[in-house]
Amino acid sequence: MLLFSSKKNKEFSYRPYYFKPIENPFKIKQKFEEHRTTLDNKKLKQQIQQAFGEAKQSNHFGFNKIILLNIFVLTFIFLVIIEFDFSIFS
């Protein structure tokens, strides 16, 4: 009956010596999830209030300046592309 039965493959279970098992490699996790404080099981209003409170206390003032500068430059480039008449400002 060797002709009709297929041969079973041998199993090989390799585990490295210094292997550190991971919790769940298929879990989708955000990049800064462990640093966020608004992930608690609170209501939406409490989460929003806490996020605004943290934003007011943060020391990232330069970030807002960079965003405003980028918006100004992109707006100026857009106005040049559509050939806006800048003579109305003089």
C-alpha cells in the first residue's frame, strides 16, 4: 500500500537558545501608545478635557511656530500659482 499512501513530513520544532517570547506579535499597537495618558476607560468629555490640559502644560511652543510658518509659506506659494494680484496690499 505504499503506492497509495503519502509519506508524512517530519516535524521540526526549533527554538533558539536565547529566545524571548513576545506577548502577541499580531497585536496592532500604536507607536506612542505606552506614553499616552488618555487611554484610560474614561468618558469622552473627560478624555478631551485631560488632553487639552496636557496640551496647555506642554513646552512645545516651537512646534506651533513651525506649523504657522508652513501655512504662511504654502499660502503664499498658492497665491503666486494662481497669479493673485499683490498690488492691492500696497
